[in-house]
Amino acid sequence: MSASIPQDVFSAEWLALREELDARSRSHRLTGLAVDWLDKRSAGAPYGIVDLGCGSGSNLGFLASRLPGPQRWRLVDHDAQLLVHARRRGALLRDRAGSRVALETHCRSLSPMDRELLADADLVVASALFDLMSRSWVESLVAACAGHGQALLLTLSVDGDWAFLDRHGARVEESEDIAVRTLFQTHQHRDKGLGPALGGEGPAVLASILLAAGFWVESDATPWHLTAGDATQRGLAEALVTGWHDAAIEETPTQAARLGAWRDRRLADIDAGELGVTVGHRDLFAWPAERG
Ligand SMILES: C[S@@+](CC[C@H](N)C(=O)[O-])C[C@H]1O[C@@H](n2cnc3c(N)ncnc32)[C@H](O)[C@@H]1O
């Protein structure tokens, strides 16, 4: 999730907490399609890659060594502190052939969509972003990429699903969990500054807008699985439950006592190693049809 934690400001600590799980969950098949796409482009000039909402650079960290070079990254985010982390990380990274990657950072809002920001890119990437964005912003992004003949690798977009898992990995669905999830899904649609947010509809809306614009689209489910009893994942699981609880309370403040009891029970279940968590995500790779 970008917004399984319902906030508009993302701390470096929170992004670090999720980074390993993100890397484990991502679709290697779709990364491979992005590699093929770049390999087919003319060699020589550096490949231009734009990372929208780059945060502290975990998308860059995952992709740089897997993609061909030379690479020239443009990292865009409105959080100056996160861009400092991203720059530090980028300075250490190498491409698939072992050469350093070039990068520039842009501290600015993604809205309105600025076509110039994308102009000389081969590949546009974004990770854990689309639940925050609006339909009209996605339409502008896709129109710009279609105009420039660019491919898009859009990873780890939440699909609105989450559930607890028992020790065998089976879903646990009590009525109170379902009620909180429904409140959370409603909360995800709150405006983050660009109009009503897509929330868990992000992956479906992305795919339909890309297909309508003539892109080929491939997509894989990339859920997080936090295993019951795994102490290394407990902090993230607890942060998720707290975030779902806080969002639910914002939707129904009068239910604070009931929701507080739900949170405390589920945190205790996680702490006792009885429950894990799954959070639904999807990765998507899209490329202009005429380049097939
Ligand atoms: C959930 S974080 C994901 C960060 C990174 N892509 C990752 O996978 O770790 C979402 C990022 O989008 C950025 N962001 C959200 N809305 C934005 C906007 N309107 N303009 C620029 N950046 C934005 C946030 O600052 C944050 O770094």
C-alpha cells in the first residue's frame, strides 16, 4: 500500500519498513518485459527513466541493477527530505552492466501533469502511488506517455484488499474485519489534493485507461504476505492494523470504542504469532501498441 497507512506524508522510516517486502512481492515477469522493451530501443544514448513519486528511491534501488544501461533517472517527489535519501542511494547504484547511473531530482508536485517532465524518457515508472492519484491525473499521464511513445512500469498499486492470515496462511474473515476494511476502502478515496483518489480501484482504472489509449497491458497480482509469527514483519503488520483502525475512526468517529477494541484484539493476535496479514497489490507493464 501506499495508503494502507492513511496519510499524505510518508516517512523514510515507513518506506524503509516496507521496502524488503515490496522487493519480494514485485513481479519479475513484468520487470523482464520492461528490460525487453529497453533492450529493443536503440542503444547508445542513455535510457531515460522517470520515477514519479519516487520517495526515498526504493523503486530506483530495485530496478537500476536489473535494467540495461547507461541509465539517466529523473526522480520526482514533493518531499525534499525523501529526495535527499533517494540521491544518497542513487549515488551508490550501478546498472546491469556495472556502470554508475546518472540521476537528477525534481522536488515538485506531480499535479498538474507536466509533459515536459516526461519528454525525453523511454520508460515511466511509479511504485505505490496510484491509490493517491485521481482518474483525471491518470488520464493526463497516459495521454502524455502515448504522445511520447513511452512504456510504463507501475508497481505495487494497492487493490483495496487486505485480510488477516492464520498460521497456515488461510484468510481469516470475521465480520468486524470486513466492516473495518469497508471503512478503510471508503477512506482511501479521500482527496489527496488531486481530486477524489482512486484508492483500491487504481489498478483497474489504470488498465482501462491504458487499454483505451491503445497500449498493450500486462498485469500480475503482487500481494504482500506477512507470515504469522515472523518477528521481522511484526512492526509492519502492527503499523498496518493501526493505520486501518485510524482510517476507520475518521470515517465513523462515533464508533471509536468498538474500533479500538478491534485494534487491540488484532494487535494482540499478531503479537502472539497467531495472525499474519495479506495486502493486495498489482504490478502493471504497458507499452505502445505500434511498437508491439
Ligand atoms: C507510498 S509513497 C511511495 C514511494 C516510493 N515510490 C516507494 O515505492 O517507496 C508515495 C510517494 O508519492 C509522493 N507523492 C504523493 N503525492 C504526490 C504529489 N502530488 N506530488 C509529488 N509527490 C507525491 C509522496 O511524497 C511519497 O514519496
